[in-house]
Amino acid sequence: MAMLLPCLWLLNSVDLAWLLNLWSCLKKFLKERADFFVDLFVRVSNQVAVNMYTQLGYSVYRTVIEYYSASNGEPDEDAYDMRKALSRDTEKKSIIPLPHPVRPEDIE
């Protein structure tokens, strides 16, 4: 698992143990649910998170335009909707990337 997370050296041993335990519980929970995929949203500018989730098996499914609201007059920021196919999706159809971005109101 340590090779999957290049930024783990930033964590102390308690944080690392907690993170690995949480990840183990999440994988077990998702396996029991029989869903097709799990997804999460990440700021396009957060390359550390994008890289980490990619190494954990997630891929960019689509870009959501202006998903994150900005403050101080700065423009809103786009997000990646990153997905990981679960065991029920044997053909990995749920993670085929969309060819065009969507708006937040278009998300199901």
C-alpha cells in the first residue's frame, strides 16, 4: 500500500495507521454493497489528490464545469468526477470517460 501513496511520508505513524485502516474498511464496505462504481470530486488544480486517487484505481470520468464556488471574486473552479469500477461492473462500463464536460446541474 505504501507504494500507492507517494505522499505518505508526510503522515506520522498514527495518521498512516488510521488512513490504511479506513481504506481497508471502505474497500470491504464497497465490496459488500454490490454497486457498479464509487465516485468522488476533486478540484482540477489539486494534482496531488488527482495523482493519489489515480494510483488508488480511480480514473477521470468527466469534468464538471464550475463545480467549486470561489471566494474573493476569483472564478469558480472545475472539478474532476473520478470513478472507480467495483466488482459488479465486470465490463468497466461505468468508468468510460465522457467526451465532453458537464455542468453541476447536469449531474444525476
